[in-house]
Amino acid sequence: EDEIILFEREMKEFWTKLKSIYGPEQVNQTLALRDSCKESIKALSEKWSKKLKEGDLMIDKIHEYSNEILQQSQRVSENQEHLTEIKSNLNQEEEQKKELTDSIQELKEELMKKKEIISSKNKATKERVERLCKSKVLFEERLGLEIRRIHNEQLQFIFRHIDHKDPDKPYVFTLSINEQGDYEVTSCTPPLDCIAEFQQKVRETNNFSAFVANIRKAFTALSYK
């Protein structure tokens, strides 16, 4: 705008000088040219003023779009970090889940093995108890022995006819089968010092008849003391 004002001022000065030098016809031609120049300048000024405004709007839009893109980029970066954190947590949870599943499977297998072992031991224990019960008649007839089944799958062995002074006097020991499947004497009346030795021997030989006979012999020897 300042340049336009300066240009118009120069045009007026030029016009004043021109009127003093040339005639009316040339002046009219010059006026027509001047008016044409003014119109051209005015149109050009309006055109570039509009272009400048559009440019300013365009620059504002560009700044606005740039800020929006920057914000979107920041959100994308934050979302990417959050996504990475979520993936990391998911991987950790997946590993923990796998470890827990493996542990559960190991526990299940261990439990199944223990159940099988317990079942096998229970079966063996019942078979031994049954065999002992079947031998009851034989022991009663030959050794004057009474066998009773008491609590917790234990067997009580009662010897009589040992003490010649008191034939009805009972000599008793109680037998069970422990968790390892071995014979174990839980009580003995009257107590015998050799009971641990007999117990170890029957575990090694599995000769139960000899075990019972040896205890009866020990009771008999004790009655003569």
C-alpha cells in the first residue's frame, strides 16, 4: 500500500510536468494511459491483496495441520509405548501361565504316582493281612496263638500256654505294616530286648512263620527267668 501511494504521488508529479510540456491531445492520451495504468494497478493490487490473504490463510492452515500432525505423532508414540508395555505384560503373563501349567502338570503326575504307590502298598498290605489271617488256624493249633485284627489294620498276636505256672497268662505283641510296606512291631507285652533284631530279620527274609516262632521262643525263655 505504501508503494502504491508513492507511485500515485510520482504519477501526479509526472502529470504536472507533462501538462507543462505537451499539448491537450497528447495530454488526453496520457490521461487515458494513466487511467488504464491506475485500473491495472488497482486490479493487480486487489489480486495480490487477495492472494496475500489466501496465502496467510494457507499458512495458518499449514501451521494448524502441522500442530495436529505433531499431536497425532505424539499420541501414536504414546500408544506405541503403551502397546509395547501391554505386549511385554502379555508375554510375561503367558510365561507365568506356561510355568503354572507345567507345575500343575508335574503335580498331577506326582500325585498320580503317589496314588499308584499308595494303592500298590495298600493292596500289598491287605494281601499280607489276608495271608496272616489265613495262617491263624495253623498258628492257633500249633503254637497256642490267638490273632486279632484291631484298629488301623493292625494285628494283635496273643500267645498262651507259655508259662507252665500260669498257662492262661497272655504274651502279646502288635504288628502293623508301615508306609514302606515293612513289618513293624508297635507294642510288645512283656517287652523283649530282641524284638528289633527279629523285626529286621523278617524284613530281610520275609519269613513270617519263623518270625512268629522266634518271638514265641523269646517269650518262653523270658518265662523261665
